[in-house]
Amino acid sequence: MRRLTKRYDERTTALDRVSFSVTAGEWVSVMGPSGSGKTTLLNILGCLDSPTSGSVKIRDAEITGLGEEALTKFRRENIGLVFQQYHLIPYLSALENVLMAQYFSGVVDENDARHVLEEVGLGDRLGYRPAQLSGGEQQRVCIARALVNAPRLLLADEPTGNLDTENGRKVLDLLGKLNDDGNTIVMVTHSNEVASRSDRLLRLVDAKLVSDSSSAILAQERPGPESDIPAGNARAGKKGNRKGVEGK
């Protein structure tokens, strides 16, 4: 991502010349106050929005300038999205919700859908509808849905924001396992404890990228929101501090 800018009008700038890179297999957290541009950044990375200017490459694919249909195709084939609000279809089972992601990508394989649900610990909940699942279980269905098409990039927007302490820990442990298995993760969070599980921390303030550092720096700061979610085994330093800012 290089010099990414998103303006909605002359007075509203959501992102202002933001530049950074993410190494394959890295887990990056994005933090910042409300209105700093975090969600806009995630939406552009997820091909849900387009920048006003700048360049975005995922692996070797330049997605800047793609039309809506091409963006949708690229997202289905390359990106997994985990939302804070789950967005599960209420009248479908856990298995059917995951199968829907395959359906829209054009390839349906029930065995693959079953396998990813088993991987996230829901092998005994395949036939359960969302209302029959806890919040943590619903979020794990979302993660399974995001993984079923083997994306190159997993984007998570406040994945523990609606969860209690125990379920928040389970979701973070799962994301950690997925990252250990080689999945690249970019995660938006307001919580120092949640961000400390990642390798690297980006901070946005007033639409600008103001810092890019190892998440180890969080150990020196006071706890932030959601401090009731334990950090578990902090991952800072596991892969080293791999800075990727291309210029601000």
C-alpha cells in the first residue's frame, strides 16, 4: 500500500497518504481513535471500497482502479473477512453459512466446509443455527466462513468486540493458530491486550499513519479498552520486527 488517500469531499479525508507493507504470514494490528480511518483502511484492503488515489497491491496484484465486478471477484478468491457483527444468515445452519461463501465463489465442497468448522472447534455444531450458538461460536463460524476459500489475506474488524472474556480468549487463540499455520492477518482493534497478540502495530491518527512498530511496545503502555480480555502469550518478537512502511 503506497500513499493511499481516501477523500469523501473537500472537508472529509478518511486516509491521508498512508504507506506500509505486510509480509506474507504476518499478523498486523491497526489501532487508533474513532474516526482515524481504521475501518476505511480495512474496507479498501477488503475490496469493499476504492481509494481516491494511491496504490494497493495484494501479492503481485494491483487492485487500485479495478471496477466493482473485478473487485468482487478478487475479494471472493483472495480475501477472508471477519466482522464484529457476524453477519450470519439466521435461518441457515453453521455448515450452510460456510457453504454460502463457497457458493458465491463458484465452487461448493461440503467436505471442505465441514473441515474448516472442525478446525475452529465446531465439528459438533454443524447443524446449529446462529440463535443456537453462543457469541464466541458465532464468531468462529465467521472465521470458518472466511477461511473456506483459502484466502491469501484474512481481515478482522474488532473480532473480540462483542465477546466476553472467555470467548474473546478463544477467538484470539484461534487467530494465533491460524497465523502460526501461515495465514496473513490484518486486524483492527481498540484493545492493547488484543493487539499484543499480533506481531506488529500500526497506529492511525486523523487519517495519517503515525507509527509502525513491534507490538512489544504495548507492554510498556497502560491497559486500554477491553482490558478484561487476557493477552495470553504475547507474540511480539516471534517473527521479529518486520517494518514495512514504504514512506509517509
